[in-house]
Amino acid sequence: MTLDQLTIGQEGRVEQLDASCGSAARLMEMGLVPGTAVRVVRVAPLGDPIDILVRGYHLSLRRSEARGVTVGRVDTAGAAT
Amino acid sequence: MTHHASASTASAGKSHTKRTRLIGLVGNPNSGKTTLFNRLTGLRHKVANYPGVTVERREGRMQGHDAIRIVDLPGCYSLTPRSPDELIARDVLMGWVDGAEPLDGVVVVVDASNLERNLFLASQVAELNLPTLIVCNMMDVVSGRGDAIDLELLSERLGAPVVGTVGSTGVGVDALRSAIDRMVDSTDRSGDEADWQPSESKGIGSLSWQPPHPTLSPKKGAGKAKADGGEGKEAAGGGAENRDKASKGARPAAWHQDERLRRTTSEVAQLVRDHRLIGPAATDALSLLLLSPGALNREDVAHIHLPEACRKTLAAIHERVHAETDGRASAFMHAIQARYAWLSRVVDEVQTRAPEKVTISDKIDRVATHKVWGMAVFAAMMGLIFLSIFSWAEPLMDGIETVMGLMADGVYALLGAGMLRDLLIDGVIAGMGNVVVFFPQICILFLFLALLEDSGYMARAAFVMDRVMAGAGLHGRSFIPLLSSYACAVPAIMATRTIENRRDRLTTILVAPLMSCSARLPIYILMISALFPGNPWLRAGIMFAMYALGTVTALLMARLFKRTILKGPAPSFIMELPPYRMPQIGTALRHMWDRSKLFLTEAGTIIVAISVVLWALAYFPRMETNGVANGAGSPVGRVSPAADEEDAAGVAAIPSPVTAPGEQLRQSYMGRFGRFIEPLIEPLGFDWKIGIGLTASFAAREVFVATMAVVYGVEDDADVESSPLREQIRNAAWPDGRKVYTPLVGISLMVFYVLACQCMSTLAIVRRETASWRWPIFMFAYMTALAYAGSFVVYQGGRLFGWG
Ligand SMILES: Nc1nc2c(ncn2[C@@H]2O[C@H](COP(=O)(O)OP(=O)(O)OP(=O)(O)O)[C@@H](O)[C@H]2O)c(=O)[nH]1
Ligand SMILES: [Mg+2]
């Protein structure tokens, strides 16, 4: 699944970034590299962009950008899907 | 300019120890650079711009150490820039800014409460081989959370001294000062900064993260690069064989097991050395840039001349990496990943974390970005700003007009009648008045922008409004500049600097002047009050319609530009939402002052110059009456009660109706031009008198009212509310007796003013911000065309329906 599919409060772990997406490099420089845990904290009033917690800080990005980030779900139980 | 230069100046400085040293403050946005800068310099600093760009440059002397100068660089997240701000920070670090002095050392400001991501840049900078000092700022936030950071261990891991500070209270600033002093001292002693090693660490060579090519230790790297440079000349056009040979014996980089990617990175580094693209110290950084996606088209390395052979090899490398990884990854991305992997380990080692708690920021955000409340908070914030711009600025603006009037009176009293006096009063002082009168609004707007930025709300506003802006193909950050445009387009255009993408920034700049600024208000009021008496709802409705027309047109034009001339990928909205912080009023005021002053000096000079030209156009040729030149009022004057007085005197002395100021204006060059364009503007419903008003308005639209007063020979001070002008407008007629101003003409005229770019200040500031005349000319052309078309459709369409 991709980052934009996580709902508010859900956690995930970054698996891969789509290199063809222009912002992949910047997302990585901002700390969103494969293996990083992320959580969707909130969604803007109009549904886009989203606010995620990564490496202890808040980062906002558009859904279209989040679509380029493949994540694995991390359930509260801790099992990755 | 490369690092060579800074090394040589550093060693040259050994003999004269008096030479001042330049230390750069770098760091992520919001890490507290400016706060620390103010602490270090004691708020005594100069603000200027970097040559050729509009990024502000603050420089000041360190308190108590006059030989050390500190420069506050714009915030950046990495050495791969994505905005003009980041670009300038990177270029200063690399010594690539033409005409700018190279740095003698760097202080990297790190937000310690967000250590991992902040260290990304810090470690990149530390590898540049400039003397580097790392400051862990916001230590209060760290301890407040119950966390702790082992600064000594961090220093050891990073290979640079680390100092902890609290910028907002000044804790640790003294220690920082002496650390900077020590850094400068040791550079002076060694004479060559490459030798500079912090006493408490083993230097960069000890990093557990290894740069993606063999030049690991600075000294070895420098020597090796020189040697390779010689032999590399032959290899320049040669195949991969030579390069492979050159990188033989290289230590395999620890960060990656993939032999192919390791080879790629060392290949690029070798290419950089072979072609002597840059000094040895910056080889790492440039190699990384050249590996980044789209490296060959990167505007930010465009100034580095890539020989054709070099470009070809690079393109081949890129293609190969692309093929090898099925287009999914790049060496560049691997390098980022490796660095973060290393940083995670370092942070785990040095930081002890208390269990996570809900922060105050989170609590505020639950309201500020809430589905319903978020919008309400946003609307309330904007309402507050507008209210204050219009209500607080009002008395100040009146005051400024009074002062300008007094100055005009003073000149009038000092000088005898003649051209010089008219020039000073109606050209220079009036032109200055046109600029200065908006100064209070601009100050207030900048103050609010600074407070919003400092508190962290600005990022939320962009977050909340991004969806709306996306519809126009823009970025959430475009919202604030567009909104500021309702007050004045000039600060709005200056506020576009936070937009990272050049195309998005240009689009925002191009459409911002379509938003109805406060200078249009007098024209709307004049037209509405003269032509739509009675029904207050209709009046308010028309006024609202004008604002709506401007806003909708701006969004539509943005969409159009983004799809045509400024076509590009959808802007990215990767933006940090920093924690809320209490803004510091002193810093905000200082910021406001710096920026507003820039407006006065930069836009002001051009505007005054153009005002003088327009004055001359309205002043010449002189009308001779009984051989006595008459000093008539100028349309550019909004502060010319004195001139009116004089005219009255002139009329009394030579009682002739022809000497009315209106007559002089009518037969001046500007008047002739007004008449000349009458056929052109007749389809819009305008006569030549309006033509004069329109022409004069191209300096600044607010002079329309004053000009019309002169054209109609209204004797008293031109005032929107003054009934004589309104009467004149109601009564004005075409030669055949038809009324000139019907309600339809009024609407047509207002539509023209909504859409036309009649503001020298705006064009001047666009010229400055885009560093070329191309964009202001384009802006002027498209807006004038739009205005003409808009008025044409309104007037002719209205007549078809039988109104008018
Ligand atoms: N709690 C706390 N706040 C701080 C500290 N230092 C700075 N601040 C606040 O952090 C915010 C950002 O500080 P600035 O100095 O403007 O940061 P900057 O690095 O210059 O930011 P940019 O110019 O945007 O790159 C301001 O609201 C400061 O008051 C600190 O040590 N502790
Ligand atoms: Mg700053």
C-alpha cells in the first residue's frame, strides 16, 4: 500500500520511494527513507494535504506525493503486513 | 570561485592577523539561526541582498570580537537546493557566489529537539572541510521534554565541536562566542583550514559514515585530487577504463554493498576531479549533486561549466543507473539512505528519550487544522490582519499626507514661481508621497507576516489552504502573498520568496497584482458614489463584485500560466509543520523594518524617477499666456494644495479662463496622448478626458482621482468624497450632448482598473525579484490586454442589452 492510503492515526513503515516522482529525493532528505516509521497525524480540512509524523517531527505533503511512497502497515499489535 | 580561493586567502591572512574573519550561520529553517545571530551580534547588523538575487543577507560583527563577522544564511535542508533561499545558502557555503567573500568557518545551528533530521545537513556541511562548529540550539525544549543529549559524544561522532544553547534566552551564547573565537584562532595558527581539527575529536576521517567515494580524509583527498588532476587530463575524453584504474585500491565504501552503485559514485567523483570542476574540498558535494535526479538540467549547477565530454559521460552514467535499477532507485538516494542509517545510530547513542507525550503544539493543531475550526481560525486571523492594515494604517497615512503637504508648502514658500518649484512639488514630492503613503500598510503587513512566520502559524495557513491553491495549479504558500495583495502587491510579491519552485513563484508574482489592492479603493468609491446613488446594497454589491472579479481572474490566470508558459510538474508541498513558538516581538519588528526599508529604497527610487518623467509630460509644452508661463497643477500631484493656491493666484493676476490648470494639462504631451488614444478607448465608453486619467494612472492608479480633478478644473483639493468632482463626473457630456458617465461606463472603468497593471511600484519590484525586465513587461502587457478586453466586453455587451 502507499502512504496516502493510511488513515488518521495509522502507522506504517516506508518500504520504497518511487524514484520517478520528482520529490522522492527531497522526501528522503527530509528523513523518509526506507525503514522509517511514519504515522498519519491529521488531514487538512479540505482532505489534502496530510500531516505525518516522521523522525519525531511533523511533515505535510500532498496525497499525490504520498502516493509515491510504498509503506507496510504496522498494526498496534506490531505485526507488519 | 572555488574553495581554493578561500584557502589561499586564509593563508594570506596569517601575516596580517588583523584581517577580519567571516563566519556563516547555516542550518535547517526554524532552527534558531536568526535568533542566535541577533544574540551574537547584539542586533547590530546590516541587511543587504546577495548580488543578483533578492535573498536577504544579514551580516554583523560578533559582540566583543570585532574581527569576527557573522553572516546569517537562509535556512536549508540539504546541499541539494530546491528554492532560491536554499540555493544561496548552498552557494555561499561552496564559495560559488560571484563577488561574495568566501567563508572562513561555519556554525551549523541544529534544532536539538529534532536532532536526526537536523544532523542530516550538519553532517553534509561538516564534510565540506571548512572549519565547522555545531550548535545544538533549543536545548530548553529537549530538557523540557525530559530528554537528554550527550553533547561530548555527539562531538566525537560528528568530528566537530558541539555547543549547546537556548537562543531565545541566551543560555550558552557566551560559550558559543568563545568557541567561535577558538575556531578562528586555530585556523589562523595553522594557516590552512584543511588542517584545522577540533581538539576534542579525531576529525572527519573518523566518521563511521563514509562518503560515496574514496577521498575520505581531507588532507589525503586534497593531495590525491591534485595528482589525479594531472593524469586525468588525458582520461578526460577516455572510456571508463581509465577511471576504473584511477579508483583502484579505493576503500570500498562502508555504506553500500552493491558494487555497481559504489562504482558509479566513485566514477562521478573521478569525473569531477578529472575535469577540475571544483576544488578538492567540495568534490563530495558536487559529485552528490551530479548524481541527483535530473543533474544535467539542474539550474543550480548551471554555472559550473560541464565540458561536452563530461556531460556525455554523466548522461551515460545516469542512463546506466536507471537501467540497472529499473528506474526505481539512484545512487543519490542510496547515499541519503546510508547517511540516515548512520545518523539513526548516532542519535540512538547520544540521546536518551523520555516517553512521548502530547505536546502543546499538538493540542493547538487539533483546533487550528480542524475541519471546521481550522477554517474559522484561518478566517479570523486573516480578518484581523486586514482590519489592522486598514484601520491602523489610516491615521498614519493621513499623517504622511499632511507631512508631504507641509513639505510642498515649505518648498512653495522657499522658492519663487518657476519650473524648479513645480518640479519639486508636483514631480519629486508628489512622487515620493505616492510611495511613502503606502509605507504604514506595508510595515503592518510585514509585521504580521513576521509574527505568523515566527509563531509557526504560517505553515498551518498554507496547510489549510493548499487544496484551494492546488485548484489553480499553485502551492499552499501562494495563498498568503495573494491575500497580502489585497493591501498592496509590493509586499505580496516580496513575500513570494518562500515559494520554492521558480515557476510557481513566478506564477504567483504574475497574478498577485490582479487582486484589488487598496490603491484601487478610491477609484471604486468615486465611481460608485458618483454613479450609483441610493441603494446601499447595490453599492456594496458592486464593490464586492470588483474584488471577486480580481480574485477569480487571478486564480484563472494562474491556472492558465501553469498550463502554458510556466508549465511544470504540480508543485510539491513537502513542508515542515514546525512546533508553535512564542514569537519574539523585537525580532519581528526588526524584520519588518529591514524589509520595509528595502521597499522604500529599491522601489522608491524608480517610482520617483518615473513620477518626474510623467510630471514633465503633463507640464510640457508650456502654454504661453500673455508671455507669462503659468505654473499649472500636475496630474501626478496628490499633494498639491499649494499648486492649486498658486493657480488661483495666477488666475487672479491674469484673469483669463484659458489659464485654468485643466487647460494646461489638456494641451500637454500627456493631454495630447489622451486625445490621441480616444479612438482606441471609445469602444470602452471612455472619452479623452478619461484617457488622460488612464495615462496618468500608469504611474500609480491612485492618481486617477487627482488627475480627473485637474482635468475637470475642480479647484479644491481633490478628494474622493468632494462633491464638486462627483458633480462634474455626473454632468460630463460628449460633444453631442450624451452623458459620458453612465452606470455602464462606470462599471467598464472599474473593470479596467481591476485588471490593469497601473502601478510603477509593482513593476519595479517584479523587475527586482525576477532580475529581468522580461517579466514586468510581460505582466504589464497581459494585464493591459486583459483590462482592455474586460472593459470592451462589459461596455459593448452592456450596450447590446440596452443598458448604457
Ligand atoms: N524554545 C526555544 N525557542 C527558540 C530557541 N531559539 C529560537 N527559538 C524560536 O524559534 C523560532 C525560529 O527562530 P529563528 O531564529 O527565526 O530561526 P531561523 O533558523 O532563523 O529560521 P529561518 O530564518 O526560517 O531559517 C523563533 O520563534 C524563535 O523565537 C530556543 O533555543 N528555544
Ligand atoms: Mg532566519
